[in-house]
Amino acid sequence: MSQSTYGIEPSQLKAGMKADICADTCKSYKNTTGAKFPFGLMAVLGAADDRAARVAGVGEKLIGVTVHSHGVSDQGLAVGTSDLAFGATDTTVYGYPDKRVMDVMRVGVVVVAVEGAVSAESQPYVRIAANGANTVLGGFRGDGDVAAGLSTARRIRGARFITSTSAAGFALLFIFGELGWSVDDADVGGDLGLIRLTAGAEGAIAANAIEVQGVILDANGLPITSAKAVHICTTPTTADLGDIAAAGTPVGTGFFAQNPVTGDNNASMLSTALGLFAFRVTNTAVEVTDVLVDADSCRQRVLRLTFA
């Protein structure tokens, strides 16, 4: 009997497979890495317009995901437990031999191996540095995999996972727009993050006091996922005013304040793992008090509080 029905999605997944019957766009690039280029990895532009290279950092131009090809699956390459076993060396997986022309998907749905659990409709992260058993640069996961305060995987724009996994395995990646690197919340070494402050009404919690709620966001406007050191400074017009204190309902930990008789007032604390913090400023004079808030790898935020 002839086959009369066809599945929209494949039941057997391999890294780099085209994953549905929708239209896609692929471009040919030459593998000039000097080694095999595994299927299903993010590729970056090489030394020329028609050459592809492996991910080695975040300064490179993303070009798409290498597509599975039966034409090179039998070229003497060792077979691992899957087409891409993360944590294994590249010699255990299928891929394009050096100097071969590769298909790289720029738009469409492709199967990728993921290092752990991912959620449908979430932005993918691409590995940029090894961390423990996760060593395959250009591989995919669902978070930044922070080590020593730095992300070893970086979030990208122009693509989303459209299926979920509960552990390492295969997920469908939809590439729909111009690919590029996004700034991740855990990276340091520059003005990357944003501080959002919301001031309450004077006297709402305590007499002559204004409570301020803060949240630290990454440069994409998304909540961070690790605690940050926060520094608060007030510059009152009248000496010995503008004291900083913990909020009535503390948010964050390790609050410490110094409110001298003259000069600026200073406080420090750690935000929550979601970047939340709060504090209180008290001033009995009718004046404006400037509040300067700094946090690790964030732009300084200035808030003007008007006391009546």
C-alpha cells in the first residue's frame, strides 16, 4: 500500500535537519576552518564573503545554522551516540569536512541540539566559551551558563526556539530575521545594564520619607538573573538631610548606610537574583534631593526627589 499521510514535523531528529515543509533560505559557504564543521551549529562569517567559520566570541557576524547533508555523512567520520553529543569532541559527530561547501540556513526551521532544558518561544543562547563538559562552541542552550561572573553562552536575536525540552536533546529553532548578538545580563566590563527607579509618594510609608523601588535590567530591557552590587548616593541641598535607610519592606540584602552630618549620604546593598532592590530617603526640608544609583556594569541612574 502506498503512503497516504505525511507528518508535518519529523519524528526522528538529527542536528541540522530541515524541520518542516515551510519555505527556507540557505546559502552556500566554504568550510575553511581546517577541521570538520558539525551539523546544526551556529556559523559566523569567515575571511571572505563565501567562507564560514566557527564561533569563537561575540565580535563575529552570525550567518546561520549548518544544515544536515547526507552527501557527507559517510565520509569516514566517526559516529557518536547522536549527531551532536555535547561534551564530546568534534570527531564523534557528523559534519562537513574541511574545504567542503556547506549549506547554511539563514531563514527557516532547523533542528539543533541543546545542552539542557529550553522553552518554546524563548530566545536561544549560543555557546561562546567552554564551561565544564559544555565545550562545543556555536552550540545552543536556554541561558547564559554563567561562570566566574561571565556568560559562556550569549543570547542572540533573530531566532527563537519553537519547541521545548526538559533536558539536553533536540529542539526546533526558527530563524526569522537578521541574526545578531544580544547583550546578556551577566556580562561585565562596560556600561551594559539599565537601572529603572520608581519613587513612591512622600509620607506614604513614613513621615518626610520617599521610598524608591529599583530593578536592574540588561541592555535588552529584560530582567537580570543574578544579584548585583548597588551603590546609592544622595546630594541634599541642606546639610545633614537626605538620609538613606532601608525600605520599610526590605528588598535586597546586605544594606549598609553612612549618613554624615555634612556631605553626601551613601549606602550599598545587593539586589535580589532578579535585580530588585529598594531603599528610603528622608528629608524634612522643602527642597529637591538628587539620588545617584550605580550597579555593577550598569549606566548610572539619577533620580530627583522633591520634598514638600
